[in-house]
Amino acid sequence: MKIAMLGSLGNINRIVVPKLVQAGHDVTVISTSPKRQASIEAVGAHAAIGTMTDVDFLSTTFTGKDVVYLMLSGGIGNDPFEGAVAQAKIWKQAIENAGVTNIVNLSSIGADADEVAGSLHAYNLIEHELRQLDGVNLAFVRPTGFYANLFSNLATIKAEHKIYSSTPAASAQKYVAPEDIASVVYPLIDHTPAGITVQYAFSDTFTGDQFVADLRDALNMPDLQWVQISDEQYQANLTNHGVPVKIAASLVQTSRYQREPEGLYADLNASDTSAGQVKLADFVRTFVVAYNSEGGYQSHTIAD
């Protein structure tokens, strides 16, 4: 098949793209950076350099493709909801212009909910726009929070032996590794199911207490603590680090929704979704390497 994929060679595509190429598919990878062209071509794919907001570029790139993989990469402005709708409309127009009939979209946990999901409501808005497409097979992939989000705690662990969170230490949360998202995405691109479908992706479920207990042993840091902070403290921390007020408020609302019983995970728990392969113990080993690395952990975006 001929396939076009947004997301450059980020953490998911670096796994999916080589597998698709090895399976004999003709893959075009979209990237905003000309510097990525050589890397893309090195794995046997074609590089298309442009932006996800350029409807003419996307229409041309999508034309003749059997499957298109959509994902957000980069910012969508200071108003995440207006930005999400605008981006979805661009995707929808490009898909219609190109006549593509098979779409796989990397969405998110919480996309089933309205504004109560906070920042994740942006994915609900994107899904709503894409669902207006006629005659298209549309597969949504909804991953939970990324393990990589936990790397944001490295600085306070090093400086204070503390992890600060507005989520109670005893609350169970679900996390996912790129490898386990890729294992869901790949078969959907290889064979997109008929109609509109939703699949979730997560790797493991654990509490803050469990994470801290494992890190205490792995880092030999017996005084490591999980410290719950208020929503007001969380929002102030975000804005103090340069996050726009509206986005900070939506992130706080997401955290609040996650604390509700069965709130964020209700639809996932009602689905027939099996946990992936990358467990807490695996991530803790990666976390320790990052903690001990000279110069600190260098984060990678989902799409870069």
C-alpha cells in the first residue's frame, strides 16, 4: 500500500515506519524539518517536508495514498480547543481533496468526554470533526498518559527527594510506552477496520506510592516522597514556568477529572483492552538511567 504519516520519526513512528517499509509498503513520512529528510530516507521511506497546517501541501501529499496516519505534532496555539478544531478542519479538507478512504488517528484517553476532561477535550473536538467524513474507514487510537511525562519529576527528585503532584499517592494511574502504542497503531495502518473504531493503548497501572517505592529501591533514596499539592499550587507552578493561563487551567481540570472515580478511564475500562508489554519495572530502569546520566535526561517529543 501507499501510506502517508504525520509525526516525522518521533517516538512512535521510529518503530512503526521501519516495520511498514519492511512489510513492503510505500511510506511517505511528513516532517517540518528538512534536517529529518536523510533520516527518513535512511529507513526506506520518502520524506515530505511541510507543515500540518498547510492544507494544499497535505492534499498533495495524501493524494494517491491508501492510508493516512494523523497525529498532532507541535503546538496548536494558546487556545487548545480552537486550535484543535482548526487543525481537524485542515485534515478533513485535505482528506476530502485527496479522496483517501482509510484514516488512522492518534487521539488520546479522555477523547470520549466533553469539557470535563480539560486539556484532553481537544481530542474530542478533533474526533468530532473527523467523524463528519463520509465513506471513510476511521480508526482512533487513544493512548493513556505517557511514561515520559514522569521525567518532569527528575529535577525535584534530585534537588529535594520529592515528587509533587495534584494526584493522591494512592490513586491508580495508567501509563503507556511508545512501543505499546506502536503495537496498536501498526496493525490498524496495515489493515484499517471498516467503519469508525476506537482502540485504547496502555502499558501498566500503578499508584504514586508504587512508583515511589520502586524508585526508592532503584535510586537508593529511602527518603523519597510523593507530595500532594493543591490545584491552585499546580496551576501556579505551570504559569510560573511560562504555560499560558488558559492552557494551565485546562491541565488542572484534566488532573481534577483524573481524580474522579472511573472518570478518565471509564471508557477504557469498559473496553476489551489488554495491557501492553512495558511495565513499571521496565520504566523504572529507564528512569534510573536518566537520573544518573551526565547532563540529565534529554526528552524527545512524540513527533520531532
